[in-house]
Amino acid sequence: MVGKVKVMLPVLLCVSVMTLSGCGSKKQTDQALQTEKKGDAMGTEESLDSKSLGIGEGRTTEGMLPVYFDFDSSDIRKDQVARIQVNAEFINTNQKGYEVRIEGNTDPRGTNEYNMALGERRALSAKKYLMNLGVDEAKLTTVSYGEERLLLQGNDEMSWAQDRRDDFVVVQ
């Protein structure tokens, strides 16, 4: 048996070296990866002088604040009322010609379907609260990202608490 192993070892080594070295042509691979260069730019040119609204806390546009929720809830918490009031004031005073997209988010616990529905309920809850504070409904849109846009990837309560939020994003 030891004799067979001594014979098979060099054979296996040779087969492995031949398999790994391959016979591919580098020239053909390089040609396949080259892209055709065109002189035309894609899209329209944007002015460098345009006003940028940066990102503040979370994914919320600077000047507004995200609103955080309790586990499995879409009710605006009492400690978050001041944040939503700041957002209402910002929208009413600063955003002429803009809309604000309310993005509902959840932590990763629960099924995708459940989290999408919960994110939508959270976004709609914030929209209703803003409308009660005098924000024009035409300025507000909602979307649910469920668990798709996590801020923190941790598996602890602190990470999950950051993911249970509504972001407020200015869109044109």
C-alpha cells in the first residue's frame, strides 16, 4: 500500500500543476475586458455651484432629525415629538419647490414582509404627525425600506434601536 502511495503522489502532483497553470490566453482575456471609449459624456452636466443639502444624523438631510421608534411600534414616542416639530418647522420655512421623502426603517428582526409593512406604518405615522403640525401633504412622500438600509450591523439592542427610525430626505 505504501508503494502505491509513492507512485500516486507524483502523478497527482503533476496533474494538479497542469490543472492550475491552465492554457488560457492573456491576450484574449485583456481584449474581452477592454471597454469601448466614446467621446460623449453620459447624462447632463450639473453646475458645481449648485446648493448641496448634506446628510445629518442617520440618512436624514441636514437641518432635520430622524425619528426613532420602539420595538414593533409605529407610534411617535413622547421623547421624539421635539424632533418631529423641528422637521415640521424646517419643511415649512426652508423648502420651497422641494419635497421631503419620509423613509421608514426597521431593525432586522422579523420577516422581510412584516418589516416592509412596519416601515410603511412608521413613515405614514410621521407624515400624519407632520400634517397635523401644518405641513402641506403635497410636500411629503413616504417609502418603506424595512430592514434593507441598516445604519448599524450589530446584533444588540443599541444597534437595533438606531435602525428603528424614519429618515427625512429632501428630494426635488
